[in-house]
Amino acid sequence: MKRKVILTCAVSGNAPVHPRYPHQYPITPQQICSAVQEAAAAGATIAHIHARDPQTGHGSRDPRLFREIVDRIRSAGIDIVINLTAGHGALFLPDPDDESRALPSSDMLSAEQRVTHLRECLPEIASIDVTTGNQVEAGFEFVYLNTTRTLRQMARLYQQLGVKPELEAFQMGDVLFANQLVAEGLIDGPPLYQFVLGVKWAAPADTETMIYMRNLLPAQAIWAGFGIGRQQMPMAAQAVLLGGNVRVGLEDNIYLERGVFATNGQLVARARRIIEDLGAEVATPAEARAILHLRAIGE
């Protein structure tokens, strides 16, 4: 029997849209729902979702936008596992004249505030970014600040809500603390890890890094790994070969190849071909729910 590989499509992120991107980048709830439908039709198992302000196009943590997106997906009957981001509320911008103080444009929230949209939407999965570090996104430098106290509180809240945490690790120490959450009984069922590779000042997107992070995992862990930008497909292939699962999508990469812009559907189709060419098979949403021990909606 062929190994089942869970294929996630991260349909849109928070970064500014490339000014020359020629396709419809998903911004409004309707467009994001359409992007999820496109990904599902191409074979995606899971949709990882961010909300964006329809007026400005910028990333948004407004629970009403998340609720509209999720309601649209469910009303349309799209068969896909819904995975919402909970990565907002951890943006720390130190005042350059006194780094003990945050600039007004910082956005730091409590654990309870960071899961408000999860209470309203009750997705099957939501991300927990188990990391703190310097990051750069589209030239914007910031400290991504997730304390161990906040991460433990978020894990407890996920347990109360019955939402499966996707433990996003940006570097090696992140895996070790995620392991600690598992050891403390704060993660239910088989733990799900996601290796985020290629973010500036974090773990590089290469084979040695993926192997090392995989080897830090506890027994029974389920994992996936992805690369940013041009490393998206090489890391997808590497994850399959190393026994992991795969993530692609416009949040992480907008190109099929140098100078050729992609759509979510095209990225999913290419990843699916890689998975199949390597002798595995893409898991259906129902199969992924069983593999990940997801709680049925409404339970």
C-alpha cells in the first residue's frame, strides 16, 4: 500500500502582494474561499488560512473576517480540512532609542485574545508558532515574540476548544520546546509538527536541517516541512523522501519557476505530482482526519 502524504495549501499569508502578480491574489473572504476551492480541486488535503483586510489588502486578525471565510467554505461544501493561523498578536517592535519599550505599531496580544477567532470558527486545526526570534518579511524587520508562558496558555486553550495544534517550528530549539509541550500533556493525540524552513535568521531550507529537525521529534509525531520561495518544491520532495508531509501555496512562494507566477492550484498540482512520482499518494481529507485524530466538527 502506498504511503499517504498530507498535502497542505497555504492559500494566502500576511505579506504584501507582489505589485506585478498577474492573477487574483486571495484577499477578500470570497476570494480566499475561491482559493480554497481551487486548492481542493487540485488535490489539497488541508487549507491553511490567513485573513486579510478587504480594503487595504493587509493581513488582519479580525475574527469577523475569519468567521466569514470559514462560513463560506463550509456553506460551499468544500471537502478540505480547515487550518487557521493563530500567529498574529506576537509582533514586537522595540523602540530603537530604548529597546525595553515597544513602539506603538507593535501588536502583542494575550493568549486568550489570540484564540478569539478559533472560539468563533472552531476549525479542525490551527497553528501555534513555537518560536521567538528576529525575522524579516518583505524588508520589514521585527521580533516575533512567543513566550513559553503564552505558548503553554495557548496549548491549554486549544485543548479546551478541541482544536488540533499545528506546532510550527522555525528553528531547532522550537522543536525542543514543542516536545516539552507534548511531555507536559498539553497536546492531545499524535502531535503535529510543521518545519518552517528558509525564513531569514531562522533555520535554512536544506536537507541537513530537515533531517536534524526530524530526528529531534518524539515517537509517534506526525510532521511536515516546507521551504520558502524557490526552495518550496525541493523541500516538498525532501519531506516526502524523509517520511513527512508537504505544504505549498502562495503564502510561501508565488512562482512556478523564475519569472513565472503561480496560482495555488498550480502549486498544489505540482506538489501532488512530486508526491506521486516518489511513490506515495496524497491523503484525502477523510484520511487526514483519521491520521491526525481530528475531532469532528460539533463534537
